[in-house]
Amino acid sequence: MMPLAMAKTGDTVTIRKVTGKDEVRQHLAELGFVVDGTVTVVSEIAGNLILQVKDSRIALDKTMANRIMI
């Protein structure tokens, strides 16, 4: 497993685990970051990721991206 922050642009990855406090995990789950869900890395700018999750594009900073394990 590695953090989502290490995924490259264009990669489609499967989420294996979400770490952090309950409220952080809940917030990420509400955005669509759930175990066994797939996420595509659209772009990466200065460590911040633009991700395609289901039908939405979501920006995550490096701190949050490091809590999502793929």
C-alpha cells in the first residue's frame, strides 16, 4: 500500500484504506473516497491532486491525499 499522494497523473487506483480521525474519514467518505472505490488522478499541482471520483472532480491537498492508501 502507498498513499494516494504518490499516484501519478492519469492513474486510476483503488482505495484500500482511509486513515485519520473519524471526522476526517467521514468527510472523505462523503466525498466518495471509500474503500474499494476507484479514483482517477486528473492532475497534480505542487503536491495538490485533482481527482475524478464517480462523476465529480475533487481537489485534495497533500495532507489529505496522504491519508488515503491505495
